[in-house]
Amino acid sequence: MAAALLDEPAGPLRQTIYQNTYRTEPTEEARFRQHRVQALLRELLKERLEGQVYDPVRGSQTTKQLADDIRERVKALGFERHKLVVYVSLGELKGQTFSSCSRCLWDTATDGFASETFKNESLFATAQVFALYFE
């Protein structure tokens, strides 16, 4: 009975509706700052993966959690008018090479990206954040 009560919604979900501002560019404070996001990626990857051993069973769960945490922390930096795409790759480090490539069509004045790589004795991880300004 208690479980059934927890599954029921507390009330109608509220949807936030934004009014158009008709701005075609972000304000100076809201511009995407690659160095801030890259520092965040470096810190988060080191915090979560340092001392970890590669586990193929938990790898997908780890990448999903990292991507979610990265998205939330980047949003907290104040990029409200940017759509964020977060891509995380995780693999076992056994002397192989890994290449990743991306192409984007965007406005270099308003959009941006940040990327960071982490390695330890057992695994490697790359995290990329793409930020696209929208009205």
C-alpha cells in the first residue's frame, strides 16, 4: 500500500514557459567559457575515475552517470540559453590507440565545446561538452 502511494504523482507537473527575448547573441556573462568547463571536466574525471579499475559490466553505467553529472554541473555554471550535448567514452587501457572525431556546424561567436581526457593504469575516458546557443 505504501509503495502504491509513492508511485502516484503529487500533482500536475508544471512546465516552465520562457518568453522570447529576441536576442541573437548571449550576454557577455552568459557566453560559453571553454576554460571553465574544461577545468570542471578535468576535476570531475579525476575525482570519479582515479584509482578505478576498468569493469566492462559497469562501464555503461559509469559513462551514463558521468554524462549526467557533467550536464548538471555545466548547467550550474549559468549557461541557461545553451543546449548541451555531453559525450563520454570509457575503455580499457591495454596499449591500444583511440581516436575520436566530431564535426559541428555552428556559430563560432556563440557556440563552443570543451574536451578532456583521463587515463590511469587500467582505463581511459574522454568527455566532451558541446554548447549550442538558442533563443
